[in-house]
Amino acid sequence: MKQEKPITREYLDKSLEKLAIMVKRGFDGTDKQFVGVNKSFEGNRREHQLILNRLDRIGRKLEGVVYRQEFEDLKERIKVVEEALALK
């Protein structure tokens, strides 16, 4: 059976130092990744704003436009009026 070494202050210090180095390596470069993510979000924000602007312009163009169902309903009502007045 293998006998375990006693845990010393020096061993703990070295282990913690190694762990700190591993953690640092894991986080190295994440700042650059976040810069890329921020740029992507900024591009998405601009694109989103362009889409909203286009929808707003389309909405203004459609003000006062009669929808197809309303038009069809009015055609039927006029047909009934014309038949009642014997205009057709």
C-alpha cells in the first residue's frame, strides 16, 4: 500500500499557484472574444434599427389603404344596392 505524503504549506502554495495559472490560461483571450461579441451585437442593433425604420415607412405608406377583405365586403354591398336599384 502506498503511503501518502503529508500535506505541507509549501505543497498547498505550489498547488494553488498551479491552479491559478490554469485558471488564468482558461480566461486568456476571453476579453478578445467579448470584443467580437460586442461588435456582433452592435451590428445586430444597427440592422434591427434599419428594419424598424423600414417597417415604419411601410406603415405610413399603408395608412388609408383599404384591406382586401374590406374591399370584398364593399363590393358585395354595392352589388346588393345596384340590384336593389336595378342598375345592373
